[in-house]
Amino acid sequence: MTDDEIDWPRYLADFHRDRAGVVEAVLSRSVGGDHTPYRWLARAVGGGARTVLDLACGSGPVSRELTGDGRTVIGLDLSSAELRLAAERGPGPWIRGDGLRLPFKDGSLDAVTSSIGLVVITPLTALMAEITRVLRPGGVLAAMAPALRPLSPSDLRILARINTRLRGKPQFPGPVELAGFTKTLQAYGMRRVEDQRERYRFTVTSRADAELVLSALYLPQTRWSRVEAAIELLQDRVARKGSVDITIPMRRVVAIK
Ligand SMILES: C[S@@+](CC[C@H](N)C(=O)[O-])C[C@H]1O[C@@H](n2cnc3c(N)ncnc32)[C@H](O)[C@@H]1O
């Protein structure tokens, strides 16, 4: 199967129905310094933002980080299974909807956040048109996506071994680590005010951890036997060394309309 032949809408719908909460289960245990990537993303939104949309909210981890006095945080996602979990965990409101057709008036939101949504919802240009439509002038977009760097030589070694077992790499429907995003922002009248990268570490200490981290990856072209092989690789290393750290680099971009 070539990349163009992947039926992404179906893959994503099945993945998030069958594995609701798995992305949060991994990233909420991934730490860099004193924080998770979710907290890092939420920190980009200033206290003055009163109405915030968390786009492609999944089970709601960023929405919950953003919730505070006098602020309304609306979580929107296409997956009802993810939204069910979100509703069990946080106040909402939670809306089932498509990021490409946002159910909000023009200029009605102070901020939009999205953890991994901008590399999942395609085409990115149509998504940006919707985001800039609903943001008020001066409103903020804070988006985060998995990145290719920073990685140390030892991070690269373990990731290369995992990819060898998988005979492939995790994929996203959208541009890898938001490549070309600065130009897209400019085209939609947004000014980039920040572009940073951070490394987060998920520590595997058991087979269950290995299964969790591998099952949170989008691998639309990979047979389960290959995933099993990667789980066994991590399990072997845990048996020999006690733990294995998987590094997850993230890119965070903040822009103002
Ligand atoms: C990688 S997950 C990220 C979830 C959450 N933001 C997090 O970081 O834990 C991507 C999310 O995008 C949602 N999604 C996919 N296509 C969408 C669309 N067209 N509109 C809204 N959400 C969508 C999926 O259901 C899924 O919950």
C-alpha cells in the first residue's frame, strides 16, 4: 500500500473508537522537566482568554489543563468514544464535530488549542481557514505536534531499533511535524510568535508499558505481528536493564490572528 492509498478517515475512526484514551495514557505519563506536553501546550494560552476551543480534544487532557475560573473551554472531537471519556473526566462542554466545519460564529473565540490535531485533520489549509474564521482578531492559536528532533544519539538508536522491528514508522495524515506551517500561517493572516521544541520521556518498565506505548502509534501499514516484535524488543531490554526510555520530541507553535 502506498501512503496515498491509506483510508485515513476510516483508520482514525476505528483507532479512536477501539483505543479511546490511549494517546492521553501515554502523553500524560511523558515528562520533560516538571511537566507533560499537555501542560506545556496549555501554558501558551494567556489568562485573559475567556472562550477557548480545544480542537481534536480526544479524551480531554488539554481542555482539563486549561479549565479555570471564568473560562469556558470547549472540547471538540469527531470520536464519540473519546468524548465519552472526556465527559467522565472533565466539565466540558464537549462537542462532537468536524474540525473542518466548526460550529462557531466568526470571530467568537479568544484561543484555539490543538494537541496533535493539526497533523491529523486534513487538508491543513481548510482547517486553518476554519480556525482563523472562528478566532477573534488578536486571538491565539497554540498547536503541538510530534516532531523529529531534538533527539540524542541514544534516543535515535532505540527509535531506530523499534522502527526496524516495525519495518516502518508511525505516520500521520498531515505534514510531518507541521512542516511548512509558518507559510500556511502567513497565508491565513496569522503571525507566528513562538516556535519551540521539547523532549518528553516515556519510561517503559513492564510489558504492559511497552504494549501501551506501541498501541498509541498510528501504524496503518503495519501488521500486528510487527508491533508484537517491537513490544518484545522493549520487554527484553526491560528484563536486562530494568527500564527503557522512549523519547517523544514535540513542536509547539503559537500564532496570533
Ligand atoms: C492524536 S489524537 C489527539 C487527541 C488529544 N488532543 C491528545 O493529544 O491526547 C487526534 C484526535 O483527532 C480527532 N480527529 C480526527 N479527525 C478529526 C476531525 N476531522 N475533526 C475533529 N477531530 C478529529 C481524533 O478523534 C482524535 O481524538
